[in-house]
Amino acid sequence: MAKLYYYYSSMNAGKSTTLLQSSFNYRERGMHTLIWTAAIDDRFGEGQVASRIGIHEPASRFHKEDNIFQLTKSSHEHREISCVLIDEAQFLTKAQVWQLTHITDTLKIPVLCYGIRTDFQGQLFEGSQWLLAWADELVELKTICHCARKATMVVRVNAKGETIRQGTQVEIGGNDRYVPLCRTHFKEAMLTKSCTGETKLAQESPQQHQSHNQPESQQNLLKH
Ligand SMILES: [Zn+2]
């Protein structure tokens, strides 16, 4: 049975290397693979998956409006595909993750997705959210924090190494801009004083807590 796999990591866990190795394993047996990457990521030029250890392969690029099932089906009719591999899978839309389930269920082709679980604020990416929900197999690609514990989170840092706490979710960058951390050190990084002297704790002011004393707010709390 063909399956949908999600290989997820915080980052810097050798995702692209693993993807390219998997593709090579098929191709050395004379089989063909189809590699996709997000159109948003043009670090390595148009349409290729590149590993930090220097290997690379051409890839088709998916945009948010693309129907990956139909595009894969057309390609498969032209030349038999034995495996579909998707890099930067966190940038898939919910609809596209559903399309991937059709590739496994209808075309009977295994789909291997590689992506980052959460963004620099600890929020799930859309593609990751639905892959975690719908994939047949979830495989964690582990990386470590500076304290040697497993890194499950990532923070964005500026050139001075200071943590950036706000901004857009999608910001492609190299190793200098994102740092994998364990959850303890992620919390520490997010609570460190910013240049304005404010902290996240300080934002939870007594006034906000007072509003919880109102009956309506209490009801909302009880629902949880
Ligand atoms: Zn740590």
C-alpha cells in the first residue's frame, strides 16, 4: 500500500539531504521520481532541491494555487513515477495536502514530504498542520539544542544574534537567521527583554487579569 509520509523537524536536521538520498535510492534501481519544492524558496535558483552538503537535484515548483494531484497525474501518464518527494512541505496549503492523499490512494504512489513543524513563534505551518493530521506515517528528523536536548522549536535571530519575536511567518533564510532550540530554551529566548525593555510577562498586565473576573469571561474559561 502506498503511504503518505511526513518527515518533520525543527530545522537544520538534514531534511534536503534525506530527501535527495531517498530519491537516489529509487533512481539507482532505474525508477523515476518527481521532486517538488515550494515556489517561495528561490535560495538555490529556480526549481531545485539543494542540500547544505553540496548535492542538488532539479525540482518542480508548487504555488499555492497548483493542483499537485493533477500535475503529478499528468506527469505519471507521460512517464511512470515510483515516488513523489516534496521539500518545504510546510508551505503546502490544506487543499494541497488533501491532494497528496489522492496521489497515494488513487495513483498508488508513495509521497514523502519533508518540512518544518512550527514557525519562529511556535505556531504550526499550514502544510505541517494537515500533514500531521492526515499522513500515514510521521517521522521526526531530530536535531539538538545548544544544551544537547532535542530541539523541537526554532527562533529567528537578527545579525546580532538577538531573538526576533514578531514578523511574517514566511521568511526564507540561511543558518544565520534561525536557531533550533529545545522548548525550555525557546521559552527563555521568547521571554528575554527586547530592546524596548518590555517582556511577554509584562504584557500580561493586572488589568487584563481583572477582566477575567467578569462573569462572561469566567464562562469562557470554564468551556476549556
Ligand atoms: Zn536547550
